[in-house]
Amino acid sequence: MPSGISRMNVLLLGPQGSGKGTQAAKIAEAYGIPHVSTGDMFRAAVAAGTELGRRVEPILASGQLVPDEITIALIRERLAQEDASEGFVLDGFPRNLAQAEALDEMLREIGRPLSIVLLLELDDEICRERMRKRAELEGRADDTPEAIERRLEIYHRDTEPVVEHYLATGRLVKVHAERTIPEVFAEIGQALEAAREREVAS
Ligand code: ADP
């Protein structure tokens, strides 16, 4: 495990089923930074039956996006917490350009730019296959065929422009995601080390 690493601000992008959640959890563990997943936060709110949970439950089930003002406020609050002060790995946010601009602004305010943006690339057909398998294993409310199609459609329409947005920063690294979990993680580890060396050098 790498030691003495702090302030790695990692963003993971990629379609549904590309393994963002799995890889984010592994990065969080290896680098001792919190895994911040908007999807997990919304699901936790639903499970806890909070006001937020009641509000977002039907939105999640249908595969639509939660309104930006709710999602952005949630992330703003989360990144302000103590445990995120030494870095974070963001998964599931930003999902559209408005969210990306809000994130850039938040990070500018606190003077903490993204260290790296990892894009997990995977073909739609493999995404569908993986989600169908996950549906059997986990029974997530949004892994129905209709919600799966809607989520992929929204990914292409709203989230791909976010990829373009971060390509322009020169911090985006593409990772081929149709491989095993350890293979993908090994490549991510190399990319994170390179990003850290660049940060130390600058
Ligand atoms: P997936 O990437 O498989 O769709 P997530 O766990 O990232 O799963 O998200 C589940 C759902 O939570 C999304 O379909 C959406 O309804 C909601 N959600 C998560 N992140 C965001 C976000 N950044 N903006 C709006 N809605 C979001």
C-alpha cells in the first residue's frame, strides 16, 4: 500500500456497470481517503426513510437523475466534512455539465483541484450484461430493463459531455474496463502514482 499519500482528489467517470463503485472502494482503501458516491448516499437515504430518501426513491427507481440542486447541495456538504479534507474519491458525480461546473467552483473555493480524472471505458452491450447480472445478485430497484436503458441513454446524453469537459484539463486518463477487477485496479494504481508524482513535482 502506498504510504504518505494525502490530498489525492480523485474523480471516477464511466458508464453504468463499468466498475466505478468497485474501483472507487479499492482506491479509498488503498489511499485512506473517503469514497464519496452520490448513488450510495441516495440509496442510504432511501433505506433510512429520511425526507431526502422519500423524495428521491421514485427518481432512482425510474433511472432518472435527481435534480441538480439537491445533488450539488449534498456533495457540497459531504466534501466539507473533516474526513474529506485530505482527499476523496468521487463516484457518480458530476453526471452533467452543470454539476461539473458546480464541482469545479467548489474545488476552486477550497483551493483543491482534482488530481486525476479516471474514465472507465466499456461498451454499452457489456454494460447491459453486467447490470443484468447485478440485478440477479443485488436486486437493485433501478436494474430493471427500462431503467437500465434510461440510465445508459442519460449517460451518453448528459455525462459524456462531462468527459469532454475534463479531457480539456489534461488530467483525464482512460482505462479499459473490460478486464478483471485486479487488472483494472493495477492500471489505476499506476495512473494514481503518476498523478501524485506530477503533484509533488509541481
Ligand atoms: P449507476 O451509475 O449504476 O446508475 P449510481 O449508484 O451511481 O448508479 O446512481 C444511482 C442513481 O442515483 C442514479 O440513477 C440517479 O437517480 C441517482 N444519482 C446518483 N448520482 C447522481 C447525480 N450526480 N446526479 C443526479 N442523480 C444521481
